[in-house]
Amino acid sequence: MKQPMSKTQILEITNNDNTALSIDLKFEKKPYIDVNLNPGQVILPYTGNEGEKLKIPIVFTPRDMRKYEETINFDFNGIYKANIVVKGEGIPLLLELTKTEKQFLDFGVGKVSQEITKTATLINKSKRAVTFSIFPENPSEFEKACLSLNIEHEEEKTLKPNETFALEITYLPTNRMPAFKHDILLKVKENETRRLTTVSGVSHGIEVKFIEDVLSFGSVVKGSRLSKKLQLANFGDIDAQFSWDKTIYQKHFTIIPEKGHVLPHEDLYLEVIFHPQLPNDDIKYDKLACTITGGPPLFLTLIGKCVDQAKENTQDINFETEVRKPTKQTVNVENPTAVQWTIKPTISTQKDSCKNYFKGNSTLEIPPKSKGAYEITYYPLKMNVPEASEEAEKPPVDLHEASLFFPLPDGSAILYRLFGKATPPQPLDTIKDKAVAKKQKFISIPVTNWLEETQRFAVTWVIDKENTDPATFIRGANTFDVAGNSTKEYKLNFITYKEGNANFTITFKNESTKEYIFYNVELEVDPPETIATIELISVVRESVSKTISIENPLDTPVKIEKEQFEVDSEDIFITPESFSIPPQKENAIEINFRPLIVEDKEVTLTLTNPELGTFVYQLSLKGLKSTIQRSMHFKTSLGSELVQTFRFINYVKKATTYTVKLERISAGGAQGGAVTEFKSEPSSIAAQPAESHLGIELSVNVKYEPNNIGESRAIMLITNPEGVEYSCLLYGNGTAPQPQSITKIMHTKTVNIEFKNPLSEKCEFSIRFDNPCFTLATKLPGPIESGKGVSLPVKYDFSDSQPSTGRMIISTKDLPPWIYYLHGEKQISPCLLYTSPSPRDATLSRMPSSA
């Protein structure tokens, strides 16, 4: 079954105001239209930069061949509202490749200056001409990959029905390049853009680089260590081996590892440690060579400075707390004099990065001959303790450092060195809420900016995979701006396909400072609501269907089995019974309704899939009486019978018994009364359960024996205890009796001829012969009961004066007579074999002149 295609239109919104605007909309995704706008989206004032425009994709996916129209409501700052009307129409488009294998074209491993050309032929199977253009998805990258097409980017082609176009893709690598894969797109004019084919290839070689080729460590106290990361990137397609000569730099630096390899298209982070032992204002190693096997060497410059640490009158105080959580310590200063001291302590930092992290009162009053307690508050805004990792050797902690100086009135001074450890933050809160499976949930999260200037946060979330179903999806803005010292609500869109619990962590991180805050979110997900109410109306034993789509948002295929569907009605069946939905695709299924009785009812159709959860649909079913009446027509002579077979399908899914009933239809159309002309064989039928929606064929034989000349009507009703009914009109036409075949009688012998009263009442019949040689051996039997038969003994006496043939004529009332042809024989020659002629031949050749 062909799936619907999508078309995306971009709605551009430009903020011409001088302040930022927030935009929201209350629009829930529908099967045929979706608006991809993250909740709480902010539009910055437009200054001429194209990136400042907000581009909103609107995706139209028609499900039927019809016209659509939707109105989308936008809300700006909760003040101004704008309505956008979106219209679309679903029509069939059959522009495709002649060979499906051409959807992927692999150039393999190319050599420099070797030209390779691949061809993919496009055919228009639509009923109308189609105008289109073909171009790479990323033209600049396509050109960098040394690829070209035999059609220009802006060039349009028009194909008439059944016309073709041969697309040629040429690959001519000029140097080493990594493996590439580029999509070539097909854009139908004023319609969709879709992938036509994907080309791939590779040109092998080595390309290794340092992201930074100069590392400066600044001033480091002798005997201490400072480490930095050096990123080594392998842009090539083969494994790159590297090594250092540590004898050149090992006095002041250590590089870990000293040798190794970098996998293709991966990065390796080297650790460079500066560990000076003697003061030196200029420690520099210029262009240290890193040897690359099979390629040119890389060069790195290392710069550092070693200084002494003053120790006199210095004490150390260590703090440790979570980042942005204050902690306090107290130091005592003694006043040995007899006068009160008023001291103005100063707290200073050498680095602006930890400025104002350590705070205390501006003055300290110490009474004579006593001690004064001075409280120091450590409130770090930036962490310096890395998060827990599995690395065996962790980088040293870059402590927050400051000095607390007490200038004493006696001319001396006290100096404290303050060291602070700011560990990673704990969750600000655990947000608990409820949601409904398969229904979008908007969650508001307060985000506080602890700095004075505006911060831009990168927003990420991590789903607890152990306690959350994989069919859980979160959408929201990737970046979020919060003004200094303020709180702003961040809106998150959440949806999960299965009931249960959903837990995730959402993090707001400043990419510049690497500082972050995060929340734990715990949602209790209730069972899904009814997705849709579907009305199905059909006459009994006729099928009607409705198509619905099942979407698979996962990255793995989902198998739908017959057993996963549950519906309390045997009149419903699903096609196909089982199928697989590819990753991030959807499949259409048909809900088929075939009522067996006339009734209205409401039932629930449930699809329970282990990956996608439960889908609930309410079905409004209505079975109507059939307007088509089956009939059987019979025509035979009075005294004869005709048998026909009536076949019907049993759809009941359990064992049942059908009862056959015949009723007369009078000339005025009234129904009822006994039927004598028609009989059913058998009168009841035992049916096995129908294991599939195709049902089981059953049959009943209907015998027609006319009891008069003329037409007769009846109706046959076949019913079962479940209320299923089949009916068939029976039309009979009785004609005049037909002459019977010749009966042979030997001289002086008697032959019994069977005769039955076909009439509906007891009657007396008269018998006569047109040849006196034939007589009735016994008296007439008298009146004959309706439907009963008698044996008539007919005797033949040979006479030379009479012919050997004759007729027995039976008559009653004013009906045409029954005629039986007779043939008398004097003797049978032993050398002759007599063959009875056909009734027609006998009539022509042996009928007496009186006939």
C-alpha cells in the first residue's frame, strides 16, 4: 500500500521591532498537517542578518485525494495574535526511477583523476506532464566531492506522460577525500522535493592535524602541575600512527600518550602537562615535531612560566561546596593591645574568573585583649571540579584562589590564602507531573540566570532509558536566552507512546563557561485516550473499509501482528493482518466492516504493540438491510422435478447451525403458508467456524415439483441462532406434461408403468388407449392422493390387424393429458439386438396415424 507523501513550506517571520519577541501557538499535530515550532521560541530583532529570521516548517501530508484547509493561530508576547490559513490538495504524483536499484549509486573507491559516470533514468508515469529540477542537496559539498550532473541546478525539465530523462552523475576526484554520501534531490515544480538517489564514494589518503598548534600555560608555581588538552584530528580514511621524541621536552613537559594511532574520522585528545621545578620567566619549546607515519610531520609550540610562592605570614583555608551554593568559614584575629582595633580586611583575587566568589564584611571590630571572628563566605558561580568519569587519571583541580589580608594596627599583617573547590551542581528540583500516552504534554521549567549579563543556554535532555520506554520523544528550543538576574519559563513538548513512568533530565548549559543547571523530570503517564471515532456503514454481508495510519517514530522497525488487534465484534477484520513499519515511517491499514445482521452498535478497536503501546479507536458500526435480493428460477413440466443449488458464505467465527425454511408468496405478494412445489435438502446445515474473513461456502439443494400449470413463488429463509439471515426468492413455472419415452411390452405380457399425482389435491384420473391391443390388466385404482404414485399394469395382445404401437393417455379435470408411448412385440429374434429409439424418433416413426 502506497504511503502518503509530505510537502514542506517555510513560513518566515521577521521581528522588525527593537526588542525580542516570544512566539507561541496552540496547535496539535494532525495526521495531515504539522507545524514544527518549538515551544517558547524567541525571535531576535532583525538587523539584516538572514539567520535572525524565524523559519517555521509547515509539513503537509495528504491522506486522501481531496482538498484540505487549516487555520494556525500564532501568539506574539501574549498580546498580538495572527491567523495563518494553510490550504492543500492531495493528488497522485508518479515521477520515479525506472529501476529501483538506481536509488543508491556507489562509485566505490576512486583514484585521483579517474572519471566514473553513473546513469539513473527517470520516467513520468503520471497522467499529466510534470516539470521538475534535479540538484544536489548540498551543492557546495557536492562540488567539493568532485561530483557533477548533466543538468544545471536551476534548470527545469518537463516530461510528458511515459517520457524519460537519463540523469548522468560524474565523479572525478582530484585529491584524497573522505568517504562521502550525498543525496540528489528531485523537486517537482510547485510541489514536493524528495530524494531521487544517493551517491557515495571515497578517495583514500592521510590527513592529520592539530586543532591548536600553540599551547600557552601562563605562570605556574614551581613544583605544581597544570595540564591542557591537545586535540589531534584524523580527517583521512586510514589509520594514522604518531609518535613524539620525549627527550627534547621531558624536563618541563609530559605528553600522554607519547605514541599511538588515530582511527579514521575520529579525534584523539592528548594530555600535555606543564611541571616546572625552577623559576623561569621564559620556558618555550618551538615547533616540537610529531612524527606521522606515511605523512608529513605536525608541529607544536609549548610556552610557560615558573614563579616562586611567598610563604611568610601565610595560612591556607580550604572551601568545598556545590557550585552556586554558599558555604562559610570563620577565622579568629587576636588583639593583644589595650585599645580596640578597627580593621579593614581586603579580599583579592588574581584571576577575574573567580572574582567576588569570596566575600566578607568590610570592617572587623576587635575589643581590647580579645579575639574577633571574621566570617568568610565562599559562593562560587563556576565549578572547578570535573564531573565523575571513568578515566584512570583525572586532571588536577584548578582551585579558585584568593587572598584575605588583615592589615593590623601594630604594623604587622596576617595573610590567608583561600582555596575553593566548586563541585558540579545537584538538580535544582524534581518536577513531577502527569501525561497521557500518545498526547502532547507541554511542561514549563523555570530557568534562573545567576549572572548580571544575559546568558544563552544550550538545552539538552537525557532520557532515563532503564525506567522510560524507548518510544518517548522530547522537543524544545535548542538555545534559550535569559536576561541577567532574572527567571524565565522554558516550554518543553513531551510525548510518549506507552503508559507507565517517564523520567528524564533536562540541562541548561552555557557553552562559553561550561556552567549548567539541570532538573529531574518524573512523569506518570496514563493510558491513551481514544484517537478517533470511525463510522462504518454497510449492508449485511458487504464490506466497507476505512484507512488509518500507524506511525513508527522509532529508529528500528516495528512488527504489527494479527494477535495485537482486539475488537469486540466478529464483523471487523484488519488488512493486512501483519506487517512491518520501517523506522520513522508510517504504514496504512484498513479497518474492514462486514455486518452479518441489521443492527447499530459501538465497539472499541484496540491495537496493543510492545514497542508503540496501545492505540484506541471507537468504531460506530451500522449494518443495513440489503437492497439486493437473490433469486432462483425453475421451469419444468407437470409431473417432473428440477433441482438447483443455492450457495452462501458463512462468516460466523464459531460453530453454528443454519435452519432452512420455505414460505409461499401469494399472487398479491403476501408471505406465509405451506409450500408444496418447493422442497429444500437438507432442512438444516451444520457450519464449522470461519477461521478467516473469507468465510466458508455452504450450500442447500432446492427441488421444484410443479402441482399445476403456471407460475408460483416462494421465499427461502436460511437463519441461525446468532440472527444471521440469508434469503432467496424462488420462481417456479410449471408447463404442460411432456410425452414419456416408449415402453416395450411382449405379446401377452404385462408391464407396470409408474404414475404419480403431481397435483396439490386428491384426484381421480381416467386412462384410455388409442390401440385396442393395449389394455389395463386391472381396474383403475380410484382417486390418487396428492404426491402419491401408483403402478399401472399394461398388457399387450398381438393382432395382425392393428399396429404394434400405441399410446396410454391419462387425464384429469381440464389439464393437458399425460401421454406414454407403447410398443408391442410379438417375439424377439435371437440374432437381433433391439435398441430402444429416442422418444423423438419413436414419436416420428412409430406413432399411429391417429396421433
